[in-house]
Amino acid sequence: MDLLKSFLYKLKAFDLVVVVFYIFLIVINIIFHNNVTHWIIWDLVNLLIIGLAFTIAYFEFKRDSKFWRVIHYWYIAPIILLTFKELYYLVEPIRQHDYDWLFINIDRWMFGGDPASFLLKYSFPLLTEILQIVYSMFYLLPIILGLTLLKDKKYIELDYAVFSIIYGFYLSYLGYFALPGIGPRFTLHHFSFLNQKLPGLWLTPYLRDFIDAGESIPAGTANPAALVQRDVFPSGHTMITLIVMYLSVKLKSRSRYFFIPIGTLLIFATVYLWYHYVIDLFGGLVFMIFSIWTGRYIFNWWRRKLGQEEFEYDKFNKPGK
């Protein structure tokens, strides 16, 4: 037991989130193994990632070197993408029914119609091109924030930012289990005619193909609506972008002057480009508020367990720190 505690207490708060969520995925795979393809392989991957989290945390604690510090922060990035892909093999086989009808009806109740169709009247190629580029930058935003904090040697702030972002991602993934959906590209519009109905200039079709491939529908897929990732509600793009914008302001990062305009455009793009219903954005906002509110308690609870000083925005953001 003491040996287990000694390993456990070398984890940072964001490592703890990784370990707990992957234990959750292991349990889900076991419970629904009759529905999940290659569930044994996925659980072996999950165990490997848990082991990786412990190993990296251990070496960073023991060596206290810049190399292991950097590895410790950045192993999170590919893990988020890998987790997203594992959900592809879990959500649809387990839940089996989509809730787009519910999202459509809520949007129509709120706005008297479909907002994405309304915005189509005001679309033009240059705007579409700009918004598609901004939308495609989504995964870069947390990385840019992390690099800025790392460059400024704000390590405690970086710990908190990494924790907040991965905690937010995993909460949004739970939303996909609760209310899976595929989005207006498939339900309100004809996916095959997207480039004709909502054209950009030069990069738009290539960026769309790249994003579609990441959602398991590479170009030429015969029935994309049946195969696409169920990742509509809440809007993870909205939730994580709001978290990054919020943290950049609260942590007084210089990057906030970049995130506020780009983040605003990105959130608008989720509806304009037919990826999300408006209710998904409200869901992302609610999940973001819940994530920030509960996350700080969890983060400070774990710091107390490690015998470390609690994190407070004002305490760690004094001029000249």
C-alpha cells in the first residue's frame, strides 16, 4: 500500500485525470464487450496509457530535468486524440441511437428555424475560407497557451491549464455518451454537396477533408452519416475554446490578445460551417462553467494531498512573478 501511495503521489493533477478516465474506459469496455469491437485491444491500450502516465510522472519527479518536464506536459496532447478515437468504437455501438432530432427541435423552438440555414443566406467564399481555417486551428489553441506559459516559466499556471483542458475534454466526452449526435452537415443539409453549397476559396475543401478523416469519414466514404464520430453535444470546440480564452485572461497570458478574437470566430464557425447546432454551443458553455468551477476544487484538493500550496489566480499572477 505504501509503495502504491508513493507512485500515486508523484502524479500531477492532470495525470490523475488521465488515470481515472482510462479506468472508466476500461470498465466501459468490459461491461459492453459484446458491443465493442476489439475491446480487449483497447483495454490493453488503456492499461498502457495508465502505465505511461505513472512512468513519466515518476521520472519527472526523480530526475527533475527540463527534458522530463517537457515530456510530462506534452504527452497529454496525443493522448487526447487517441481517447477521441477510442470513443469512435464505444459511443455508437453502446448508445445506438442519435439525438439530432432533439437538438433540431430545441434550435427551432429557440429561433423559429434552423440557424445554420439562416446563416447560409449571408455566406460568401472569403468568410467561409477564414472560418474554415480558424475552425481547423482548434487543437492548436491549447498548445499555443501551453507554450506561452512554458516560455514564461509559469509552471504552476501551466499545471493548472493542462489539468483544466484535459479535464474539460474528458467531461465533453462523457456528453457524447449521454446524447450522441452527428450534426447538421448530415441531418439538415446534404453532406455530399457541402463544397458546392458552402464554398470557400483555396484551402477549405482540403481542410474539410482533413477534419472528416479525423472523424472516420475519409473522402469517398459511401455512407458518411452512419460512420461519422458521434461528437456533437456538447460542442467540444466551444467548450475547450472558452476554457482556453478564460485561462489566457485569468492567467494573464500574453496570448489572450490572440485567443479572444480567434476563439470568438471559431465558436461562430461551428454553426456557420454546419458542424454544430446552436444548442451544442449552449451545452459547451454549461460544460465549460461546470468544468472550471469543479476543476479548481479538484486541482487544489490534489495539491493538498501532495503537500503543495493551493492554486489561486491572484497569488500566482502578481506583477513581476
